[in-house]
Amino acid sequence: MRYTQDHKAQTHQRIIKEASARFRRDGIGATGLQPLMKALGLTHGGFYSHFKSKDELVEKALQMARDELDAHCATLFAEQRPLDAFIDSYLSEWHQTSPDQGCPLPTMSSELGLRGQPSPTTDQVLSARLEQVQSTLEGEQLSERSIVIMSTLVGALMLSRSVENAELAQRILDVTRDHLKQNND
């Protein structure tokens, strides 16, 4: 049975979307191609008519996560107090409990770094956030301060996701949020 080009393009996008969510939620290494394709009602062999390798899919999935984050951050940085809005969103309970929909830095990008497979898309994600954060700051050392803010956000989110104690997880988010907001007013 032959499918139209439009059908193939839609299937291609469905695979990328599902992979992006699974890679952020479960990890790249833990996400097998066969279960991924099965979840979409597709065959494992059909994967290779869309992608040369899992690595290619990883990069496409990271790009999709970047695009989703860019759209979300455009809204946040258009608010009256953009840095506060960004910090509140980044360290929110939703972001902590929804890695499949959130920033790829503490999930996919972290795993790629551990594997020794840095991605130019990670550079784009980080550079865009640094520019947005820096644009809200006043005073000196804006570039350095934006790096500290982003590093703190990513680290706090990763820690809050990794601890078993729910109170400690919430405390990590709350203390970090309050500290960042107080020190950037």
C-alpha cells in the first residue's frame, strides 16, 4: 500500500514528537526504537524509511523540544516582569513533574553531554535563554550573571527531580526561586 508524501511527512512528525517526549521523560538510552514505533502503531522496520539512525532522530527530537521551548519563552519574556515569569515557570511544579514537555537541558542535553555527544541544538537552546535572561538584567557582568541564573535553574530542576523526599524537592524549587528573584530585582 502506497502512502502520499503528506502522510509520510505527518508520520515523520509524529515519530519526532513522540521521541521528543520520551527522550525527555525516560532518557535517550532507555528509549528503544521498537517500543517507540509500536506506541505509534508503526513497525520497527518502518523507522528507517524516516531516519538514518537513532542519532538523527535524537537531534530532530531535540530541535522540536527547542522550538517548543522557544515558543513558551517568547510568551514569558513578553510579560511585564519577564525574568520572574521565566524563573516561576522553570521552577514550577508542572515543569518538575512534566519533563516530557519541558526544557531539554536537564534531560536530553544532560544525557548527550554524559555520552560525549554534544549537540549544536543544545548550544542554540542555551544561547537563546542566556540572551533572554541577559536582556532583563541591569548593572554589570550581565553575561556572567545570565550564565549563573541558567546554571542554577537547570541544576535546581535536576536536583528536585532526583530526590525521593517530596518536601525536599519542593524546598529546592522554592528556595532557589526566591533567591534568584530577590537577587535580580
